[in-house]
Amino acid sequence: MSDAPRPVLVVDFGAQYAQLIARRVREAHVYSEIVPHTESVPDMLARNPVAIVLSGGPSSVYADGAPRVDPALFAAGVPVFGICYGFQAMAQALGGTVERTGLSEFGGTPLAVTKADSALFQDLPSEQSVWMSHGDSVTVAPDGFVVTAQSAGAPVAAFEDPARRLAGVQFHPEVIHSEHGQRILERFLHDVAGCAPTWTTSGVIEEQVARVREQVGDGLVICGLSGGVDSAVAAALVQRAVGDQLTCVFVDHGLLRAGEAEQVERDFVAATGVRLVVVDAQERFLTALAGVSDPEQKRKIIGREFIRVFEDAARGVVAEAGQQGQAVDFLVQGTLYPDVVESGGGTGTANIKSHHNVGGLPDDLAFTLVEPLRTLFKDEVRQVGLELGLPPEIVWRHPFPGPGLAIRIVGAVDADRLRILRAADAIAREELTAAGLDRDVWQFPVVLLADVRSVGVQGDGRTYGHPIVLRPVSSEDAMTADWSRLPYDLLARISTRITNEVRDVNRVVLDVTSKPPGTIEWE
């Protein structure tokens, strides 16, 4: 098995951008992992990091209980880069001065480079706009550091000690609003820390194929396909590793968008050759959802029914394998790195009693977990999918909730309401694709306000139809999002087609709420 790459550790001080920093490091072709600020220096060093990045955070370094940096970290010989709070904590730990000067800076801020030949700013403009978010400032750099930039509110906006391979900046180079932020981060990684830009998703495929083969051996594996990119790529990767030892189960609960069940059955199987068991459970789910309007209740019902259907299918696979003298011991899940981080880090392979997407397999159905994507972000998963030969229609599919269209119907779910929403959604997706904007939009929920009626005029007659809500959003990781500024003529085409072609809809509205305060989905 190939050796895992030495990581750049991103130490999370509670920053909203810690995951983004890790992504940016990987975009510089250097592997990264996130660790909590509570992890001890010996434990960090035991991971054999090639460098360490200290993230921002919401605290003030001199507040009671504020996270600290152990000065031993800077004596370990590992290159360290501080960002925002991490920059201030680094300065404080090394004997510098951090003060509340009364000159806070938030948002786009002019930065003046004071040392043009510095390791971080060499060949970059002497005046540039960066993204600041601080109330405290470093006013005196630690001994041995050279101040390399300043701003109106930060007399020490960047410093570095190349001899010890230490550096830091007050601003956020990881956000796109810092004009040369990625280049500055790459300067630290490549030039100061000496990290070779060799990490790619191709290496991930090779590494994970070897890991899965070692973990599974001759055992049999089952995977629950949802139709989404995560489970599809996870299954394709495991298929690459163990071939026909894998059986995929696809539960068609009747809550999918137009053409999605067929796409899984046709395109995924054609691309991978995987053995696929399809369970048609549409009637079962509609019966269980009849008359239920509460969104949380809908989610629970769908989760419960999915568990039961998947359990039945899994037992069928297990029974068939048992007739051949084999056991199905492994379950594939499309867990991504943000899932691992947000749930506290995970522990690798484990015996589970819950399905990652639906909240609980029964106690007597225990598998050993196989998670080949647990080190990857969504954009990296898509790249792996392309390299594995999955169709672009699957790889670039917008994120779609497990409960499907049920939580895009505000009100009770029935076959007629699903027909209305499915038709409207198909038109919106078709027009977005025709406009070439699929990849500019993170997600495009189309919502049916089933319990709302509005007056309209169609065919010279009064109508009393349902409103459809368009909710296109742009995001990098779904933690925050903004509504997508789609061209007016595109929105007009979508609206005209929906009101012309979808019976019982006479009004189309646009949701222009960001996240926060709203969520991406309505329910």
C-alpha cells in the first residue's frame, strides 16, 4: 500500500474558515488535515506534519480562557504560518505585543507591503486589498521577526522569520476577497516551508484502492446508492478496488427528480459495471407520508422507511451470499472530510449501527464501515469521480437532500404534488443547463408551496394555483451561501415555461435570502 502523504496541519481555533484554509492548501497541491486547537504539541508532531497553519478564531488572545499556543510548537523545527487569531496567538507566544488599539478592521482593507523582497510578498504589488476581520492588533513583532506589511489598523499586518521558517499575516489569505491571498499562502507552503506541490486526487485513488483492498480482503461489501455524487464516487472507488465483491442497493422512494432513478440504473452501471439491486418502494413511501405536513415528521418517516427497505434488501444480499458460503461484512459510505471534522474527527474504521445519510440501521445489522472519501472535500470528490470515469451528469449533480422532493413540498406529499414539483424542477434544471450555468450554481432547489394558493389569469380565465419558488444558491461548502444572481432573461424563461407547461402553477417567485439567516432548503 502507498504511504499516506505528510500533512499540513490546520489548527482550528474556532474559525469559520478552517475548512477553507485546508481546501486552499490542497489547491496548492499539498495535503492538509484539520486538528483542534486542544490537541497537544506532541500529538501534533506525532502526525509528522510538513508544516502547521494556525487558523483564525473569534476570541481575543488576552481574554480569560482564550485558546493559547504552546511556545514549544515553534521550537520543534516545523514551519508555522499564523492567520488572523493564529497570527496574534503566535505573536503573543513568542514575546510580541497584541493590543486593542481601537482601530478595528473588517472586510476589504488596503494593505501596504513594507518589505518588497520578503518571502511572502516578493514580486507582488506593494499596495493590495486584503480581507480583514479583527479588533485586536499586533503592535510589536516578536524578536527575530521582520515586519513585512501594515494597514491603517494593524501596524504589524504581516511578519516572518525565514531562518526559523515562521511567518504570519493578520488578514485572511484563504478568502477570494484577498487579491493575492492564494499566492501568499503558496509562498509560505512552497518557498518558506519547502512543501513539494505533488499532492493530487490521482494519488488519492491509488492510495484508497490499496487501503480498501487491504481492509476488505476477500470479504463482500454492500453500498447504499442515493443517486448523489458522494455515494456514487465512493461505490465506484470501491468497485475499482474489489470488483464484483461489491453489491450496490438503490432504493427508489419515489421522491427523486425526473430521470434520476433511470440515470443511476443506466449510466452508473454502464460506467462501473457494478452489481446493482434496485428496490421500487414508491408506493410504500407515499402511503407512509400521506397527510403529513410537518417537515421534521416527514424526515423521520422517510428515514424510518428507508432503513426498513434497505434492511430487507441487505438481508437479501446477505442471504444470497450465505448460500454461497460467504458473509457480507462491510458497508460503504460516502462520508466526506467536512462530515468527519464537524462530527469531532471520527476514528476511522468502526462498527456502525446507523446509516450515514438517514440516521440509524437496526442493531442486528452491523457492518464494518468503509469510507474511501473521508479525507476529501466535495470538489475533490468530483475530480476523483471524473478520473474514475463516472458520467459528468452524475459527477456534477447538484447536492440533493436524502428525503428528496418531500422536503421541497411545503405541505403534505402526494403523487399529484410530486408530479407538479417534478415537472417544474425539470424545467428549471433544463434551462440552467442550456444557459451553461450548472457549475456556477451550487444548488438549485425548486419549492412547491402546496398549502398556498394564489389568484392568476390564464386563458382569459381566473385561476387559483400554486406558487413555485426558485432557490438558486452559490456556495463553496454549503456552510454559508448566497442567492445566485441568475440573468433576468433566464429567470423569465424558467417562469414562462413553468406557468405554461405545469398544470396548477400560476406564479413563480425567486428566493433572495442568504444563509444565514435562511437555510438552503425550505424544510
